[in-house]
Amino acid sequence: MNLDRVIRDVTVRLPMASTAVEACQWTVATLSRYAPATISVLLQVHDRLRCVAATGSWQVYATVPPKAGIVGRVYASGTGATVARVDDDPDYLPVRPDVTAEICVPVVDPAGRPLGVLDLQWSEPVDLGPWRETAERIAGRLGARIMALGGPPAETRSEKMLRHAAAFSSAATEWDLLTAAICAARDVSGLSAAVLVLPGPDGPRLGAPPRTPGELEARIRAELVEAGAGPLGRLMSRTRRYGAGYTLGEAGHPPTEDHQPLARAGVRTLITVPVGPPETGGVLLVADERLLQPDPTTVNLIELLAGQAWTCLDRLRTLARLREQASSDPLTGLRHTGPFGRRIARATPGRTALLAIDVDGFKSVNDTYGHQAGDQVLVGLARALEAALRHGDELYRVGGDEFVAVIEVSRPEEAVRIAERLAQAARDTGRTISVGVALPRPGEAPESTLRRADQALYAVKRRGRDGVQLAPA
């Protein structure tokens, strides 16, 4: 095999390529006439190595994480690899069952920085040494041509959309999602700033900024805060009603009054799209200091992003409500046994007091007046006991007419004093309660502390109810 001829044929074709992808395709096509191998070129596109050219076989990886497999190792290190037996290399990514050897070399720019890799996988005996040298020389020429054509192919806006949509779906918190939406709006639009305006109980509010807001973004937020709810509300109302892209700052066309805060921030181009339904949703502002004309495709992509973000935000809020419902008593709204178990597991010996509470004579209420009346008694008592606790104290319903308060105190006497305040709050509703108080001992399991509080409660019951008892230390 005349390998110099291989290099010459590839070199002759490269100047005719008009795009980086075309240069890779011609390189693979020319090599495949001489090398009986599965050949592919993978270039870095965003955060993946993406296959942009390959022989006709379908057995290639379309995308590979930058450090995965032999190709990822070569790209990350910038050093080629000759693997005589792929079965002996733990990094080998199986492509086809008959592959026995692999040559992978980095495709580098003229400064030696990796742009991707040229990969050849063999399924028949071959002298790998000369082919390694040939692949390296070809990869160097290919890298130079790619850079002359403007570098590796960039993501299309549609590809960016899909990537960001996946990030929305995996966001764990509302803040993560809103931050992802702002980054996506900047990336897909090509504009430099994005701000979310959301409805709040006291009027429109700005969504939380990302960790590193840009300079224009910071100015926009400051101007909108200073302008107050009036202009913000009108801007939100107009956008939620119509949804439109605006260009600010054109000669002879001064901004409207509602856009003055944005103009003062330096905004000259603005896209505004509604986020969510008109009645309950918000607005996404995407802006730039440059005077541009938002094209219909850009506005459409931002609208799609906003819709996807709202769908994911609604899902997160629904999940949060379901978690809250799952951890709350549907009758009284108090948290119940699941959160209670986690809370007492964090009890501090000598500082956290458990107050076991039982409603006196509750069974007779149900037997005499029915369960609906009993439910009313429980709801009224729950509200009264909550009101009697201090800020930070927690009240749980752990059974039919059984409650537990978890409070932080400095002395046992303080816990008793709070328990007596709860007993008085119950009397004020026309009912009475029995309360047992216990503070965790060093090394004591939370269940044991609660058992001692229950024992103290039953001591109150035996004395005639309507009282407080401190368990022995």
C-alpha cells in the first residue's frame, strides 16, 4: 500500500471542501478507498464528540461524551492511540463484534489544540504502525482545513432547543429551572440578556437571577425594580395578551412609556413572550444592547422555549404540592408521621423537647355527635395549639386524636411552661388535653424519648386528665 498516495489524495480533495463537514466527509470517503476499516471523524460540538462523517456502516457512535471510550481519551489527552487488541483496552466502546484493532488520532488545529478525532477500526490483520503515521498526517491537514473554514460545525438552533428542553426536564428545583430558562433564551436567541417576570401575591415580581447575571441583565433588573409595579404590570399585561417582539431605540421611534425602564438600562432590542397561560403566567424578556431586528424564527423559538419552561415549572409545582399533601394531614393541615420521624431523628439531647398530646374524652364526641363533629373539634384544637406555640416550634398529628409538638428549649422547665400554655389554649376552645413532656437523653433513640413522653401523658390521664407531666430525666 502506497500510503504517501493516500495522503496526497486526501490533501488534493481538502481545498475543494466548502464546509467543515464536507472536509470531513471527503477525508473519510478518500481514506475508505484504501483502508478496509470502519472510519469516522468526530468533532466537538458543544459538550459532546459528534460523528460528522463516517463510512457507510451504521455501526458508529453518533455522539460520545468527551472522555468516553478510546476516542474520548484521545480527544481529552491530545495524544493518539494504537490499540492492537481492543479486547484488552477497558476504554474500548464496542462498535461491531468483529473489530480487533483501533487507531485513533486527534484532529488538531494549527496551534495543536484538539478539535476532534479521526478513528479507524479494523477487523482484519493490518500493519498498524504505518497507518498510525498516515492517520496523524491526514488529521493534521484536516484540522487546518476545518479552521480555515471557520472551525467545527456549531449547533443549530433546533439542536440547542432540544438540549435546553432536556435540561428543563431534569431541573430539580424551581430556581434551577428558571436559571436554565434564562440561559436557554440567551443561547437560542443570540441576545445577551434574559429576565423572567412572574406573577406574585403583591403584583409582578422578577424571577431569581442566575448566579452570574450579565452586566445588561443586572441593569435591566435594577431599572425594573426602581420603576415599580406599574410599568412592569402593564408590560406583562400587554405581552400576556398579545406576545410580540419589539425593537427599541430606532430613530424617530422612541420607546413607549412602559419600555422606558428598559431603554434606560441600555436595551435596544427586545423580545417579549408570554410564559404560561394569560391568567396565571408570566413574561420572558430577552434583550440586547445592539440594535437588531428580531426575526420571526427567533421569536418562535423563544415562544417554544417559554412554553416548555412553563410546562416543566408547572410539573415541579405539582410535584411539590403532592409532596406536601403526602406529608400533611388532610384534615388539619398539620404534618404527620413521615416528617415527624425525620424531625425527631434530629433531636438534640437536652435541648429538644417532645410534647405528647392527647385530646381528653374525644371518643365520646364521635360516639355522641358523629365523626363530622369530631373532625371539627380536631381542626379547632389544631389551630389553637399552633397559635399557642412559638415561632419555629412544630406541631404534628400522629394519630386520630394524638398530636406531638417538637420544641427547642434551654431547660426542662421551659418545656413544661409551653405545655401548660397549650393546655390553656385547649381549655379556651372548650376542650381539655393531657400532655406528657420528655427531653432526649444522650444516646437515646428518638422512639425511646417519645415512649417516655407517652408514659408521662398516661400518668396525667390516670390523675384525671387536663394536665401536664414531665418525664424523669
